[in-house]
Amino acid sequence: MSFENIQLTDDQLADLYGKQLVIVEKGDNIPKPETKAAKPTIAPEPVAATAPLQGVTGKNKKQFVWLVEEHYFPYLNDADFQFLGDVLTACKMNMEDIALVNVANNRNHFDELVQQLQPKFIIASGVQVDALPIQPADYRVQEQQGYLLCSIDTLEAIRTDKSKKSKLWLALKQMLGL
């Protein structure tokens, strides 16, 4: 796949650049556009009781949350992202079906993630979260408070190890009824 031929949908562009394209520091001399008439003021939206989620991509259409902990990339490096895409394709899903959450870029507590994303399925991939009620990387699917949870190794470790790929596939088959 060549980076020169990547075409993003309008939704993908909005997800990537939804907040801002340029950061403007105070004191920058940027000309302001001329206004013809004063715009009516709009009341601010009410503040949510919980902090907005950060470090989340995907539409979560199938209420499937995939947790990763990546300190050097916004979500995953290219090889791991490609591998995740292949895994999702094998499960007849894509990135719109899941919410990919980088817990390294997310200040929300695990319980807040569950409350806001309302998952039916959670995969914790190489995540060291104290609030996870399971052992790390045991590949066992466990039922929690209304969702199925499975802790696995990092995508890099799975991608390079055939036996771990098999364990992941068995866990996904069990979770999704494949």
C-alpha cells in the first residue's frame, strides 16, 4: 500500500481534523475577517459530567472497544495498525465498527470509558490498567458488567508470534460467536 494513493472519506477527515488544523498562539498577527453584521450569540453547551474522551478513534458502531497503550504514536505504529485492520477484516469488521482507545493518551478512568462507550466487547492489548478486573495477557474471555473482556499481548508481540495469533483468534471467535 502506497501512502501516495490513500484516499480518506469525509468522515475520516473530520475525525482526524475535527478540532483544528492550526494552533494559533496569543500575540500572533493574523488578520481577522471582516464582518458585515454582528452574529447572534449562542448559549454555551452544558458541561458534561465526565471528561470528554481523548485518544479515541473509530465510530464504535458494534460497541467493540480495543484498548492499546502506545506512548510514541497517537494510536499505533503503521505495522500494528495494518495488523489490527487485518484482524478486524477477518472478523468482518472495520475501524468504524470499533473504538480504538490509546490509554496512554486518555486521562479517563477505565470505568468512565465503559460508561461513555457502552461496550459489548473489550480487548485490552498490552494495557497495564489497574482498573482492569482481569490478569494481563491471559487471552481468556471473561464476562463483566454487561460486556465481554479479554486481555492480550501487544499487537506487535501477537503480529510476530504464530501461537499468540492463534490465541487471539480463538478469543475473538469466542467473543463474537464466529
